[in-house]
Amino acid sequence: MAQYDVNNYTVGTILSNIKSGSIAIPEMQRPFVWDSTKVRDLIDSLYQGFPIGYIIVWQNPSVKLKDGTKAIGKKVLIDGQQRITAMAAAIVGQKVLNAHYKWQRISIAFNPLEEKFEVANSANSKSSKWISDIAPVMEPDFDTFNFVLDYCKNNGIESETAHINNVINHLRGIQHNSLGVITLAPELDIDSVTEIFIRINSKGVVLSQADFAMSKISSNEEYGGNITRKTIDYFCHLLESPNDLKDIEKNDSDFAKRSEFSAIKWAVEKSNAVYKTSYSDILHVAFTYKFKRGRLSDLVSLLSGRDFETREFRAEIEADSFAQLHEAVLATINKNHYEKFLMIVDSTGIVRSSLIRSQNVLNFGYALYLALKERKIDSNEIEKIVRRWLVLSILTGRYSSSPESAFDFDIKRFFAYDDPMEYLKLTEAGELSDAFWNVTLVQRLNTSVASSPYFNLYLMAQAKSHDKGLLSDHIEVGTMLENRGDIHHLFPKNYLVKNHIPQSQYNQIANYAFIQQEINIKIRDDAPCEYMKTVFEQCQTKKAVYGGIVDKEQLRTNLMQNCIPDGFEDMDISDYDAFLEARRKLMAEKIRQYYFSL
């Protein structure tokens, strides 16, 4: 069986097919990302007769209707949307959406004398030598004869009439240029389509499964996929650019009247949220929680109407899948659900997004929250399960590789038990044994990477416990994290460099602590035995030099909160290795206590 076929069509024919709907452009309502000069260059390439590459479409599978007949699947454009949109803008005069969801025209000007293209501007629009917009010239009823006569007369070049006539006809002829169309067979699954796409695409662009799924969703108007797509897209955009709310409302007035638009407007309030979702995140969360599956390739199959048992494609499965996905998306972008999950995240000590190196940890956590809520599990139990699973996922690097397979495995296991807490406890017993806490985690803390997930977990533990920064009597680590506080070397960096300690050793995460900037500056390059001597003196004299601690009991508590080993106040360079070893154990123990407190 051929996996695809290749045909050549004229530019005009392709634009006509798209206008008629026989080829669906799934992202036509999304912002046009090309710069105007790239549109100009594309039109110039067409004029010069240069190849502009292929476009790739996937023939949707034909689905079986209830009466036994089959409906022929529509072709979906999966590569070439920007080129097609550029040609539609320049040749047909179609408006495009810019990055702020405002409609605009991209007019391409043409100088017949120089046979040169430019983006339309005030200068060439006022010049008689320039055609300020080529779109009217491309219309079927354009009067070439009279235009050429007027153009030559206005520019005093009556002798060039024949030449200008040929130039204008050549310009109009770019609509008849051929463009290759690769049509992928409907029998291909998403993995095969993705592989073919990567092999064909000369730019090496990867077609993500989320991109493919979104194309599939937005090209379906029969079951409201286009509305689902807009709901996702606008929601994610408002999280990033809340000021564009009015522009979206103005430029998509039909959607603005829908309940879906009312449901997403609150997103403008969460532009600084720790958990900010992209369309890929929303898709993964909605699909995982509602369908109890993790692979987006399965979503594409379901939206095509695939029956996994009979391997047929049926219209009722397609309709039901679109309906369930729409319901799941609305639940995912629901203000109460989203804010409740953010509260759980915050209560876990995740007070800033940089503490989470993998967005998939939060994605699965949110999917798990929604799935447990739909199952009507007690809210206190939900919070406990979700908090622990978030931290367990970071501890074990659960979603760092092959996240979709891990999503699929975990969501199915959680719902294989009458009590989902059973799966959590089973996983804890298998992966968080005493050996993990006492040996494995201590070893994983032996690194010089400050953004290590394990160091971040330590900071989360401090934030959750409301620990104060090192030598601070009032400012908590959580507050410092939110306000980008200083990470201080307990054995100062310059002190270690002066004593010939290599970078991999002086930047050990066991040598880091969060501290107020003014305290950090005062400590400078002193050895612990020097600056800690001053700290103990201030506790005796009640006059603060470093921070505001002037009480020995308060100091002892502060050092414990920051996992500072006993005897630190007497340490110098000869104690550095022993200090690192001792502090790793204290940090690992703090993380363990933090985990079981969740």
C-alpha cells in the first residue's frame, strides 16, 4: 500500500480548494507568524519561477455511518499553512491575524519597470511606478489592456506598452504556477504520519503530536472542533498576553458571544501563575483525565472515529470523542478547578515556576486532580494524593522521558483500584524505600547543578515549612524565592578558589543556602569559622551585624532549618569535604520529612 501520493496543482486551484473547504487549513484562525518581508519573498519566488516546496495534507479516514454507508474524509493541511496563508493574503487579499489577534492586510507592491516586489508602504503607494497592491491585479475580471495603457501614459513610457503588458501577464500568471501536494494515506497512524513529515520536511521541523491533534480538532466544524480549538488557543494566549482580551473580543465577535468565551476570560487574572499552560498542556491534561489515556496518538485515532477493538472508523465514535474532549477542555480551563489546583501546587511549596523543571509533572498532577474530582473522591484525600504525587514525580524523574507512556500507565493504574490511595502507597513502597532516602537521594545531591530537581525539592521543603533564610530573623525562603533572593555559598566561593578548590566542588548544591542580599554582601569571602564567630558574638551583645538574629536559641533553630551541620561555626577549608557529606544527609532527611508531611 502506498503511504502517500504526490501531485502538482496550480496555486489558484489550491487556493480555490481551500476556499471551498475540500482542503481544511486547521490554523487559519491562529496568528500569522511570518514577517511581511517573507510574504514578499514568497511572491517574488513564484514570479521568478523558483520552487517553493511541497505542502502536505493528510486524508482523514472515511467513517462508517449508522446506515452502513461511508462518509469520505476531508483533507487536512498539516504542513504549509504559513505559505498558503501568505499567498492568500497577497494574491487574494485575505486579511490575517497578527500576534495580538488583530486582523490586518499584508499588501505586496510591485514595480513593473524593475519587476521588483516590496511590502506596501507610504512611499511606493504614492509612486505612479508602483502597483501598491497586487491583489486587485489577480482578480479574474482585471482589465489588463486599459491598465497597461494608463500605467505607461502616467509614467511617460508609451513605447514600453508591449513590455509592460508582458510583465503584468507574467505577474497574473503566478496563479498558474505549480505547487506540489503530498497527500498522506488515510490508513496511516499518527506515528507514521509524523515520521513521514520529518523525512519530507527539509527544514527538519518536528511535527509534535499535540500539533497534529490540534490540526485534527480545528479542522472539524461538524462536531465543534473549531470551537474547542479556539477555546484552548484563546485561553492559553490570555495567560501570556492578558491585554489582548479586548482585541480578541472585537476581532472574533461571534466567538465572544459564546459561553466558551465567558468561561476563559478569567485567564487574564493569572498571567503570573506558577502553572501557565500551552495548548499542548491543555490537550494532555484534558485527554488524560477524561479518556484515561496518555498518548495523544490515541486522541487523534478517537477523533477519527477509530474503534480500537474492530479497527473500523465509525461516525458515532468520532462524534462522541469530540463531545467528550470539548467537555474535558471546559473542565480543564474552569476557573474553580484551575485555581484549586494552583492552591494545591502552592501548598506543596512550589512558589515559583522555575522550581519545576518538567511541565509534565504539573500536567499529570492537574489531570489526576480532575480525574479524582470527577470520581467524587473526598477533597482532602484528593489534595493529599496530588501533593504527594507531584513530589514523588520529581523525586523519581517520572515524566522526564517518554512522558506520554508514563501518563498512560499511571492514569490507568490509579483507576484500577477502588481506592486510588492504594496505587500511591504501592508506588511509594517500590520507589521510596529507606534505601532511597538514606543512600540514593544523598548521592543525587552530590552535584554542582544549582537547578537540580533535588535542590529545588529542598527549597520547596523550606518554603512549605516556612523556614527563614540563613541568618535571617524574619524573611522566609519562600518569600526570597518569589522575589529572586540570593543563593549564598556557605563556604564563600572566593575563599574556596583561593584555597584551590575546583568549580565542580565549590558549586556543590550542599554548599548553597538562600540568604538576604545584604547579609551575603557582609559575609563576603570569610571562612565559616570567621563569619559565624561574629554571629555568635552578636547573640551575646544583642547587636546584629549579620541579619537580625541576636538570640542563641533562634540561631540554633535557623541553622537547623537550613540544614547546617553541627560544628559549622568552627569549620575552615580542611573541613569542607566532611561538611558537604554531612549537609547532604541533612538535606535528604529534610526532603524525606517534607514528603511525608504532605
